[in-house]
Amino acid sequence: MRQSRRAREAPEGADLGPDADPESVARTILLEQLTGRARTRAELATKLASRGVTDDVAGPLLDRFTEVGLVDDEAFARLWVEQRQRGKGLASRALAQELRRKGVADETVREVLDEVEPDAEEEAARRLVRGRLRSVQGLDTDKATRRLVGMLARKGHGPGTAYRVVREELAAAGQEAPDEPDAPPESW
């Protein structure tokens, strides 16, 4: 027999019925959300609202979770930046957009991204380009450059860095790269 989604999501012994204490329900929801990975306060507030928890119950509970360190937007942002830069090669601009979408405050985003070393961002761009060199090997240099620079642009890297890294990596791979254009593409 199939269980309802709510029954599958609720931990053993959790009473999520109509007579359940709203604070207990909210606490259960928060704990299940924090089990898989860290989340921002805004993500948790959105989840609570979607499950019908009122602001007067959610606010104090989120405050308490923040006070005891279970919810920490700054720690979340640091971990997010480290993982996404290393794993996906994202630049600060793309990371800032992602963090803002997750509800991290602008001040926290700036503070965390100020800690990112420019060399780390450039090295991430180089790793991305090196990983794609084989796929552009048979293409003419202009086309290969456009594809590689476009990939870096989608990852949030600026035009100056993107063209310089692509030019240097193509040269290191034995493929002559064109000079940097006078102006970046319109999409930047």
C-alpha cells in the first residue's frame, strides 16, 4: 500500500495531523529539511510557508535554529562558494546570483565573495578550458575560441579573463589563438 507524500516525509512518530501542535510540525519540517544538507533561512522559511506554517510560528523557531547554529547563512554561503567554484568552475558573478536566489543577504554575499582569491577563480577557468580542449580540437581557432569563451561567460567569468585564459590555454595546447577582440560580445 502506498503512503501519502506527507506520511513519507514525516519522521517516525511525528504527528502532522490537523490536531498537531503547529510548533512541533514546524520543528519537524525544519529538521527534515536540514538532514540532507545545509539550507538558508530564506529557503527554510519558504518551505515552512508552503507547508502551511504561519509566520508567527515560523519566525521564532527560525530565530532559535539560527541562535543554536543549525541555520547559518554565512557558513552556508562559504560552503556553497567553495563547492560550486571547485566543482563547477563558477566565477564570483555567477556565485553571487545563485546565493541571492537562495535568499542570502547582499552584505553576506559580498563578504563571502571578497574572500575568494582571484587566482582561484582564474584557475577554475583554466580547469574548465583544459577539460573542453579535446572537444574543440578539430575546429578552426575562431570557432574554438568562441565556444570556450562562451562557456566561461556562462560560468560567470568576465570577458577579459575569459579571452586571456582561452588564448593562453589554446597556445599551450599548440593551437594558435586569435587576438582578443576590441569589444566583448553583446551578451556580456
